[in-house]
Amino acid sequence: MVGEPQDDCLFCKIAAGQIPADVVRETETTLAFRDISPQAPTHVLVIPKVHHPDAASLAAAEPAIAADLLREAGQVAGEEKLKSYRIVFNTGSGAGQTVFHAHAHVLGGRGMQWPPG
Ligand code: AMP
Ligand code: ZN
């Protein structure tokens, strides 16, 4: 069923507390934790606790939770004292998505190039 936990999903397991993570914020609907392989001085992932394969699918199915995710990304940036930061939603393997549970990357603490690679 849409939004149900998936047995083979790493982020469902982190959301359920079955796999440890360096959690920085938690709400009823979201969890924010540090990326295990940081690409910037601050690199935090914000996930919905419900399973959707990518950010657009989440927004289509549960728009209020998609809004929670963005709000939390902003809260993380504030707590990390980031004046400038980037929120990234890799979508599809060709764009670098490796975990098919919606997540926002919050990256900051260094200069950023545009366009991204
Ligand atoms: P993406 O490539 O956009 O799907 O992002 C998945 C992210 O999850 C990558 O940046 C990984 O470094 C990160 N990641 C993978 N396993 C873990 C883990 N156990 N804890 C925290 N971050 C992880
Ligand atoms: Zn999942």
C-alpha cells in the first residue's frame, strides 16, 4: 500500500529505529539525520517517515508531508547556522538517486558551483 514501510528499504529501517543514524531533528512525520558520506561540512538528509520512492511521488500522494519535509530542511539549515545552502532531491538513478525512499539533501558550509554536476 502507498506509504507503507518496505522491508528492503534502508530509510524505512532508519525511520523505524531498526538501523542507527545520527539524528539531528525529528517530528511526527519526518526524521533528519547526518549523511554517512558527507559531501559538504553540513550534509543532512531529511526523510518522511512514510515510504514513497521519490520527492515528487511524496508530494503527489501526501502534499502536507512534502511541505513538512521542506520546512524541516529549512529548520536544519537554521540550526546549522547556514546562510546559504542547497536542498537537493536526486530523482532516478541517472541523477544519482541510490536510495529509493524520498529524501532531501541539505548541503552547506562550503561554496557551491552552478550548474551542479
Ligand atoms: P541519494 O544518492 O540521493 O539516493 O542519497 C542517498 C544518501 O544516503 C547518500 O548520500 C548516502 O551517502 C546516504 N546514506 C546511505 N546509507 C546511509 C546511512 N546508513 N546513514 C546515513 N546516510 C546514508
Ligand atoms: Zn522506505
